Amino acid sequence: MSIKNHLKKNIPQIGTWISIPSVVNVDIITSTALDFIIIDREHGPTSHETAQLMTIAAQSRKKSVIIRPKSLDESEILRCLDIGVDGIQISNVRTVSEVKNIKQYIYYPDQGDRGFSPFNRSNRYSRKNNKKNFKKINTDLLLVINVEGMEGLKNIKSICEECPRDSVIFLGAYDISKSLGVPGEVESQVVMKELKKAVKLIKSYKLQPGTIASSLSQMKTFLEWGVTYLPYLADTEMLFNAYHSILQDK
């Protein structure tokens, strides 16, 4: 069952951010019980070629792959989608007009105007069954919209109204903390209060709320709130913490 179908059933999905461009790392990480990974091209150095190999590795483990493009650029988004990922996560969405553009970029007709080539992984490298494949991709693709700053939070109601049903509204806790004057303090009361209010609003629109968990206790809290799309930290910090803990008490 795809990540989108699990979310439709309100089954929480636990994942992690991937910033290290490594197929081997992805193979190791997705051999665990995690549900999905997010390949981060905005803050990480992963090329499209490596991202495709990472996607193949994760999907061979029957794990879902979401990709975050570098920018809200049609060509960049198209290249990310042609890799054959299960979903796309767009950063720092502030307005309804941006959501409308995103829908045009990511969906094939008649839901959008996504550029088309049959000769890539997303379209199974062939001209066969193109019309049927259009419908399946439009149905299966998970859209994740990041709301990360005060302008996005101000417009979150109208953003929710414009998002297709079963989409995820992801609350970028770190950028929200920066906007609230407590950069990086994602477990502070002022940030948690803002996140809780937004999660409640997102659920009222029958959309899926998402955010990043920075500790196991925070993850438990978010699950209690009804957050269903929940990446835990990132591969870089998980690796750092593992090695740092060895010498911490020395």
C-alpha cells in the first residue's frame, strides 16, 4: 500500500530526511521499519542521477520516496518527478497562487499541465499505456505543501482550501521557530502552540498534517495531536549523534 493510501486511512507514516547523497545509506535506512524517506535537494547536494538511484534502492525495500526540489521551478519539479518518486514536497509555500502553479506543474491533464516524456522511469520508459499511466500517476502522487513562515501561516486557510484532497500540509518547524524569534527552539512553548493550532486547522479541512519531530517525546506528542506525516530528524544528525555519543562521557 502506498504512503498516500495509508494516509487516506489516517495511518501515521514515520520517515526521515535524507541529505547525504548515498545509495548505500538509503538501502540501510530503508531496511528498517521506517515508512518513507524525503530526499532533500533544497538543503542537500544530491544530484538528479543519484536521487534516482536512491529512489530505486528505497522502493526495492517497498518504502515510499518523497523528494524536495531545490525551488518552486517548473523544470526542477519536472526532473524530480520523472525519477519516479511517490510524492513531492514543495518548500516555503506562501500563497494560493503558488499552490495553483504547483498543481499545474505536478499533474497531467486534466488536473494540470505537467510536461510529458514517456522515456523516463516515472512513465516506465515506454509509450505504451500513456493515458492509463497519466491517470494512475495523478491518483497516486502525494503532494506535500510546506508552510514555513509567518506569511504562509497567515494564508494557511486559503492554502488548505486550494490543496487537493489527501494532500499533506507540512509545518516547517525550524523556519516557523525563526519567524517567531526563537530560531531552532522547535520544542519551545511558543512554537508548539503555533504548531498545535495549525494541525487542528489542517485536520478541519480533511487534509493530512505533517511536521518534523526532533525528539522521541515530541514525536509522541505530535502523534497524539493527530499528525500523520512525520519525519524524524535527518540522516546527518542521526549519524552525528551516534558517533558523538561514543565519546560524550569520556
